[in-house]
Amino acid sequence: MSYDIFQSVSQGVFGAQDAENRRIKAIADELHRCCKVYETEHGDRMSDVSSFEIEQRAAENFAKKCGLWLPMDRVFDLGTPGPSGNENDTYVCNDIIYKVNNLLNSGSILHLLDKIQMHNEIFPYTYYQLYAITGFDGRTVMPVLKQDLVKDAVPAPQIAIDTYMNAIGFCNDNGVGHYSNSSFIVWDLIPRNVLSDKDGDIFVVDAEIKRK
């Protein structure tokens, strides 16, 4: 099997976002297949193994096989440590921010990859790439996401976030920072997750998303 599709691409914003979503879907499909293979190959020893553990080992094997593995002791090579949140440790290098995701919100790598695809579809100007998978051999592994750094930006006012989401077809519902349209529910869009640059442009850098 060729892993050419797992290599990052560089195009215009929308072309790159579409290509990255195709790449992430291919990775997710292959990881799902690897989980099934792992479960089949270790079937006689799986009685006390959770689906999360199966995914972790399959993801580690897959990442090492296709060149996506980043050993944990090389994470600091990504850049200067930045702010850490509930879900991500960040590292900044020039115009890029890397986010090491602990899966606390998503619960699994496959769920996170699905969320990334939705983010990229809704917010193409802040689209994510899957840069690598990191961890210690045989232990917990975590995806490393890559995103363009929004420079000279400040947290966006909530009213500006509301206006932006309305402009791209979402309605406010169920409280502050919570929106929906016919396909998606998006929440946690509050100033810490949405930036505004010197021109007043809005950039959603993080969001919780699910399909209706």
C-alpha cells in the first residue's frame, strides 16, 4: 500500500484544506482498519483490553509504519512552549503552532480526526493538519496537530463572534458561544478560542463540534 496520501500538501487555503481533509480521512480509514486487524490478531488476549487501548496500539504501529511517529523526547523540538489548555500543550515555531492533543475532550484519536475534518470544513482559514502522533513506546499516544499561527491577534469580543457565526450561516442557541445550522452544532466559541486581528478579521482557532 502506498502512503503518499499521508504526506502533507501545500496549496491555496481552500485547496490545502480540502486536500488535508482527504488525507485525514484516508488516515482515519486506515487507522480504523488497523484497529480491526489488531483486534483480530490479538483476539485471544483481548478480554481485558479496552477499545481505547486497541486504538492506541494500532495508532502507534500505524504511525511508525508510515512515518508519522514523533518520539515524546522530540516534542520540544517542535518550537517554543506556548499556553497550555484543557486539551492541548502548544509549541510555537515561526508562523506555525503545534498542538499536542491529550484526547481529554474527544476520547479517541478517531473521534478527534472526525472533529478536525468538521473544523476544516466550517473554518477553512484556520484549518488543522495532522502533523504526527507522539508518545512513549507501548504507552499513551497523542496526535500532534499543526495550524497556522494568527499573528498580532487578540481574543475576539463575543458580539463579534456572534456576528461572524451568523454571517457563515449559524444561529445562536443554548447559551453563549453555542451555535447550530442544519448540519452541525458548534460550541465553546468564546474569546479564548476565537481571535481577531488588527483588521478585525475573525479566526476560530479551536471549537467543539458535532454533527446533527
